[in-house]
Amino acid sequence: MRKFLAAAATLGLAGLGVIVPATAAQASAACDTAWKNAASGYLYAYDYDSCSGYLGRDADADYSWADSSGGFQGGDNDDAQSLVHKGSSGMAVKLYRHAGYAGGHTCLAKAEYYMDDLSGHTFTDGSPVNASISSHEWVWHGECGKFLNS
């Protein structure tokens, strides 16, 4: 009986190992597709992980994702859970915790292409990035104190 339970546990763990990478691969595939289909020159934000639930796009800075101007408006504030960087200038996108380019920040480099899940990432002030972005601007890499991939 012990051998059967040990074998069942081993198979269960092996099966879990197969499932987890497939999920990550699916997320990356969805964001790969979103990046490939995105128009050049924009930051795209999505309401859900894996680049789904399109919120909007913006080629310029957006002082407040909660106002009625810019690429992100009203309900887009504090909703982004995944991002696509399809900028054409080589600049990074500096994402802020608060409107007016205030609070903690983090950056998404052009070379990163996208971030399929903002969970577990933090701004420079230690607060979570996921569903917490309120403004953004395009900056040179030297103006970033922290990048999402770090």
C-alpha cells in the first residue's frame, strides 16, 4: 500500500510540473501575439494577466489614468495587470503608483516587450504594481530607479 501511495504522489507531482510550465507558456504566447499585433509606438495595458481584457494604449505620457484625457481614462486607473511595450523610440515606460507621476515607480524597458503578469512586482516604494498604475511617461533608461525585470 505504501508503494502505491508513494507512486501516486510522485505521479501527481510530476503532473503538476507539466501543468505549471504549460500555463506560463500559454501566457507568454498570448502576450507574444498581442505584441506582434500591436501598432508601433504605444504602451498597451490589459485588465487581466496574459495580455487579455484590453484597457487602452498611449503613445504619449498620461498624467492621470483616472481622468478623461489620454489613452487611459477613468476606470483604467489601478486596473492594469499586464502590459505590452511597443514603443519605437527605444525609451522605457516609467509607471507610477499615483497620478501626476508621483509615488513609487518602476519601468518597462523596450527590450522586455511585455510583462504578462504584474503580480509579485513592486514600485520603488515597495507597494505592489499589479492593478496599481495611475500614470506613466516615456523616459530614458537612466531615469529609471527600478525595472520590472529586476
